[in-house]
Amino acid sequence: MAQGDPGALLRRLFDAALAAADPGKVVPRFLPDPPPSGSGGRTLVVGAGKAAAAMARAVEDSWPHAEGHPLAGLVVTRYGHAVPCRRIEVVEAAHPVPDQAGLDAARRILQRVEGLGPDDLVLCLISGGGSALLSLPAAGITLEEKQAVNKALLRSGAAIDEMNCLRKHLSAIKGGRLAAAAAPARVVSLLISDVPGDDPAVIASGPTVPDPTTFADALAILEKYRIDAPASVRKHLEAAAEETPKPGDPRLARCEVHLVARPQDALEAAAAAARAAGVTPVILGDSIEGEAREVAQVMAGIARQVARFGQPAAAPCVLLSGGETTVTLRGKGRGGRNAEFLLALTVALEGAPGIHAIACDTDGIDGSEDNAGALSGPASLARAAAAGLDAKAMLANNDGYGFFAGLGDLVITGPTLTNVNDFRAVLISSPEPT
């Protein structure tokens, strides 16, 4: 391993992961041909997600305008994630709890795809965060009621596929409904995946792909997490009046989906950067789920195995993983799931020598805070104690943000304009002394 600052190396690995999911690099390779000249076909760009605006600009920069192929459209992204576009309108809205701006944008997107013909092309740009940003409640449900359910889901510890199952069945646009409204136009969806398993039906609640889940599944999730839903929400789910489009629905016959960036791509890019630095990468998985503090316990155990026994690889080694952990709120502190994971890892390692780590959300925002994540090292606990920070008490209070802010070890990138979920790297720089 080349000599240097372990924290700087971990930041380079994170930067390599982000570069692998840069919309400007990955979107152009998957652009479809425009409608033939003379056909009268139009190209309409719609989309939602934290990367939607950057994806829209990538489309504009690569589209063959000079050949007579006009382009127009509308995408919605999170506040602070917009980039200038020339032909595609960009709207900002709230995430993770939807707001009126997102509802208005979703209604306009649905209206724009209605009435298209078979010669028209709908280019749909979808990335993580689209579920909240593309929020159009089903008939009989208000925005406030959907907000209440969304907040309860975020507190519940539900997995992302469970959250999105419920969201689809409370929506007039998700779960394939957007694509159904666009029929008989051709619909090409370009997706940046932020979900374990890269299932297009789960990414942003799958607005352009068939939905295999049902109203009964959505009701079961309410019961599983004991969510006290408004009466109108429960009534809508129990009525099950209009199911989402299922596989084989003829309205979705002209839909195609392309994954343009995945968590695995980001991990492989980080692995290549590690090898270049003389560090052996071990990719543990791109879809690791579970409570953040429990995942941290497992990662700490694997890191100690590397340090003590050189398994599954000898130091210097870096353990790479992605996916989306969950946090069941018990306290009142600040901090997203990456700060929670890293604080739990720090506590579990108890200052073990030669082990450093980074945990960040690739969208640049860990939960609802202003940081992407944080860095930790062998001295973190001692430094915290010297600063009057009680790591175990702060973990119990879900205050990972406060802990790492107190140490000056937050990773702050601002919006990265992409999103392939969480990135975790645990660097074991040397074997444990014998």
C-alpha cells in the first residue's frame, strides 16, 4: 500500500464511485434514435429524481438537434439539485416528504404524455428520489394524507421496496401508470438505480414499468409496521378499485427500460481505484440491507477478521459495500443512515488500530442533513472523549451527525447530481500487531 493519508484514500474511492454514475458520462450511451424525420413524431422528455436535471442536460447535450429532431419536456428534481437546461423545463420539489410543487409537476407530466400517438417518443429519466418528487395522490387522497403516510414510512424501518409498494398504490402516476397514460407512444426509460437488486419496478416506484405488487400487499405493509394511516388511505387500499398495470398489460407493450448506472458500477470503479493504490478490494455486495447499526456490527467483525487472520483478504485491504440500510428512530438526534452506520462501526471497533472507514450517500445528502456522510478512524473514540462526546449515548440518540460534526469529520460534497445509493468502504491498512 502506498504511503499516505487513509482518509484521503477513502475520499478518492468515493470520488471514483461518483464518477462511475455521472449522468453526463452514462446517459449518452443509451439514448434511443429520435422519431424518423418526416414522421411527424415528437420527442417528449419527462422524469423525476435527484439526478433528473443532470440527466436532462446530458440528453440535451447529446441530442441531434441539428438534424431536425425537436426536443421538449419537463423533469422534477430535489431542491438544490437543478441544473440549467435549454429545452427541458426543470422543476424543484421536496424530498423525502412530497410537497405541492412535486404534486403540480407530476400532474403536468401526466397531462403532457396523454394524447400522444404511435410515432411519438417519450424519453423518461428516472433516478432515486423519484417516488417523493413524482407525487400525485390517487383520487380521494389529499397531499397532506400522503405526506402523513410517507413520514410514518420513513420512521418505521420499512425496506425501500415495501415503501414503494405502498406509494404505488396511493398514486395516480407510479407503478406503470405513467407509461400506460403515454400509450400508444414508444416509451424509453433510462434509470439510475438506487435500490438493492436494481429492480426497475422499485426505482422511484416504477412509473413506466409493470407492477407485480397488489393492493393487498400494500395493506399488509401498513399492518406489518403498524402505520396509523388516515381513513381515506385505508379506504382506498381496501377498495382496490383500479390495480396498477401488471406484466403483460398491452398498454406497456412499447416500453423499454435501460439501467444506465448501478451501485455495482460504483463499487467496481472504487475497487479499481483501490487496486491502483496498492490495496486489495473486497466487494461484499451492492445490495446490503438491514438496520444500519446491525450492518455495522457485521462489518466490524469482518474488518477484525482481516486484521487478525488475513481473511477474506490480507491487509492492506478495503471492504466495499453498497445498498440501503434503515434506521428505526429511537432518539431525537440528527443524522442519516450513513452517519448511524459509521458511528455504530466506530463503537464496535473500539479504536482497533489501522482501521479507517467512510460511509456516504452518493446523492450527497445523508438523510435530510447537509452532509453526504462521514469519515472515521482508530482515534475517533479518543478524540470524541476529549471533546466531551459520548459515542454510545449519541448512537442511542440517533445522533451520528452531531458526533462526526463535533470531530470535524463530516464529508460534505453538496448535491452530486446522481444517486446510486449508499457507499461504504472500510480500510484495513495493516495486520493486527501480534
